[in-house]
Amino acid sequence: MKRIIEKGCIVDDSIWYTNAIVNGLFKFDIRSGQVNFVGTPEGDDPELERAYSEVIYFDEKIYLIPFNAPNIAVYDLKSRHFSTIEYPEEVNTKVYSATFIGNKIYLLPYLSQMFYCIDAETNSLEQVKELNVYPFSRDAYSVLTLQSVAIGNVLYFFDGKGDTLYSFDTQNKSILGTDLKKYSKRFITVCKKENKIYATSIDGEKMVIVDIIKGDEDIADLNNDALCWIGNYKDKIVLLKLGDDCLRIFDTEKQLESPENEHLGNVFFNMICNGDYCFTLPTTDNKAFYQIGKGTIPFDDKKAMKEWMLANGIFREKEDEACDLNYYLSYIAR
């Protein structure tokens, strides 16, 4: 099982996402199920896998945050053109998590100590500060966080070992840590509900709940055996275990899994939630979205690419070859 979609964001009734295999931006219409291929950012290698790790929307622009790509790509929804925000040459551009606060997108590094943000008003990159909050090494613990969340002006994330929840105040640039070592777990996926942070352990066994107002925390049993992605949907906390076909609902009042789980009928890799919508993301095995309460929505990236190629006058001798992925890659790389 491999992922097709790297990351995405929901804007109105559409999902804007990046493909993990083809370097490009796609748009999925939630109501019609139609997929449109927007294109590959100018100057990018179209064959670069996992080019972008996050997709962020702000003020009629889609920001593509780099993982393997060298710079930040910006797609303007009004002009329908890409632009670039360049990283300094000496900076490791890998980012796993990006979060919007005010008019800035805060980029948590993957293999770097330096913390950057994008000023969305000026479309420029700013150096925030050196973090010095986790052991830097090129092993499993070099990942700072898979997810981060913001409450007010404060950004919350875990360190590389996953046993400290950090809060970064974006106004005074201070960092504080909540020590969670007593639970002997590595917490890695995070979401929020009201004034509480919910985080699951990498083995799927536990969820820690941190009340940022009261300053206390609690622990709940999940009884899973693999990493769980976590998100919020219509005042609920939802969990998707990696490699599972069941979307689990977490009861925040009783602090346990609800029996009202939703069986998906297939295995999914990750999910996108924004409160109003929650979608599980396709893999190479199922090639479909799953919308909570609605069911499976098939989608076809290759068809979208074919339509884009036909619309732009890109043909081969046989029309059916116009949707050939390798041909697209060879064309766009010219």
C-alpha cells in the first residue's frame, strides 16, 4: 500500500492536494467528484516524488510547503499562476508540519534546528529562531513532529522523542515545554478541540489530553497497535489507524473510543479534516476518497492529467497515450 495524496487542504467545496508520486497540484470537487490537474510549479522536477509535505490555504492562495522540493510554491487562485518563495541555499528545506497563525505560516523543520515562517502578506520567508528542543540526528527521532496545531497565538508541537509537548508563543517568541515522560510513550499526531490538545502515541495505544487553560493532562487507552492519524470533525475527535479500514470516533466526555465507528470498506493512508468535512485519502490500492457520512468517492488522477494535456494541445499519435504518465513527465521536463 502506497499513498497517492501527500497532503491537502479543504477550500469551500474542494480539496487541493499534492500527489506523492507525480509532482503537481490537483483540485478535487467534493460535490461532483471531478478531479482537475492544475500543473507542476514552474522550474520543478515533475518526477520528484513527495515534493511537498503540506498544502495551506490563505487569502486566495495555495501554499505548497516543501519536503523534497527546493523551495515553497504558491498558486494564486485568481491569476491561476504559480510563483516561488525561495529558501536560502544553506537551509535544509524539509518540512513535515506547517500551521497558520495570523498572516504567517509557521514551518516546523524535519532535519534542521532553524524555525522559519512565511509572511503571507509579503510572500517572503522569515527566520523565526533556533529551536534547540529536540535531539538532532538522522534517525527516527529526527522528525520533529508530524502535526502541529495553533490555539490563539500559540503553536503546539512535540519534540523528536515525542515526550514533551512544546508551546511556542508567536508574539514574544518564547518556548515552554510540558513534560510527558511519565507516560513512557512517544506522542506524534496532534489535533485540538476548544482549549485541549489531543495527541496519540506512535504505537496507537494511548492518547494524551492536555488542557492548556488548567495546565493539567490526562491519559486515555486506545488499544490500537499502530500509528493513528487524528483530526476533528463536527465537535468529534476521529482516529484513523494506519492500514485499517475503520474510522474510529473518540468520545471526549468519556475519554474512550465510541462504539459508533464507521467502517470504510477499504484501507486508507491518512485523512484531511477541517471541522465541516472529513476525508480519508486514497492509496494505490483503492484510488478513492471516503467522506464521513457519505461513503466512497472514486477519483482518477490519470484522467485529470489527460484532460489537462488535451486542453493544452499535447498529443501523441494515439489519443489514449495522451494520458500516459511517462509521456506527461517527459513533456513537462522539456
